[in-house]
Amino acid sequence: MNESIIDFQRRTRLGVVEAIWGEHKTIEQISEILKKFQRECETALVTRLTKEKGQKLLVEFPSAEFHEISGCLTLGEFKECSSSEEEVIILTGGTSDVGVASEAEIALNLHGIKTKLLIDVGVAGLHRLLDRLEEIKLAKVVIACAGMEGALPTVLAGLIPQPIIGLPVSVGYGMSGGGKTALEGMLASCAPGLTVVNIDNGYGAAMAAMRILST
């Protein structure tokens, strides 16, 4: 088996740890990578795991934690939060978006960023979003997760001045195209300054938020 080369200098260089993409790796490949993280005393984050893979890895790494909703596994200590306030608020258009939102939340928490997750505040019930608006305005950065037509980030970007990261989710009927409609809708947004990451890329949204916070 080819030996994986891990970028352990990434935290020093960029302030973030290298995530392990779990979906297309075998249990054996992920295990070997996690052992390297342990030897370096580095916190590990594995994304896109099935429940079966997560549970099998827990047998070999009993000190790890499998976060079933997000499909993430973490191994090692989370960095202590430097702020008593939530710096990033993560919104979901619906409950079906929670898995992707949770991936973003875990990635931020692992790096010591305090978050708050607000579920089911999509534009189909605009009053639910407006009811939480003053709370949302307290955040330094907002991540807005939405499937279907992906309108939530655009609406939000017209209401608050904070940096907003649109996170398209692969939720929706036929024409939603596995998140493609949400992605294209966010990219075509008329709201100035809206940042958009790839479909279901909770980790990428989290890292974009961290870069914004570091400026």
C-alpha cells in the first residue's frame, strides 16, 4: 500500500489541521493515517464516514468520537475556545441540512471557534428567519446551509452586514440536481459579497470562516 504523506505543517502555516477524507478510503487506509496523527500528537478530523466505518474505527481507536449526524470522526483534544461568545452562527434552511451543517460546526469547534447552530430557518417560512435576526447579527461570520433553490444565503445577505458563506446542500426534488440548483442559485446571487463553497462542503465552509476570522 502506498504510504500517505500528511501535511503536519499545515497548522503552523495556515492555522488549521489537515482533514482526512473518509468516503473513498478503506478502513485500513484511514487507520494508518490516524496512527500517524497519534504519533504526532495532532488532533485528527475524518469526514464523510458511513456509520459502519465510524463504528469499526471506534473499535481500533476507543478514545476517538464518532459524530454520526455529520459522518465525522475526531481523535484528540479540541482546541480551547478563545471567545465566550459564538463567533460563527450556522443556519440551516431545513432539518435535512443538519448533517452538512454539523460537519462545519465540528471543524470549527475542533479549532477552538465557538459556534451556534440554528435549524430550520429557511425562506419557506421567512418569519422564522426574521425572528432570529437580532441573534444572528451578533455573529462575526454566518454560514447559511440550504438545498432546494438555495435562496437562504441571498436573503440573509440582504439583511445583515456580516460575511456570509453560502453552503449548498444536496437536498431537493428532481430539478434540484443533487445540490446543483442551490449552488448555481447562490453563485448567481444578486447579493454583493456572498461567498459560496461547493455542494455539501461543510469543512470548506468552516475553513473559509476561519480565514475571515483571522483577518
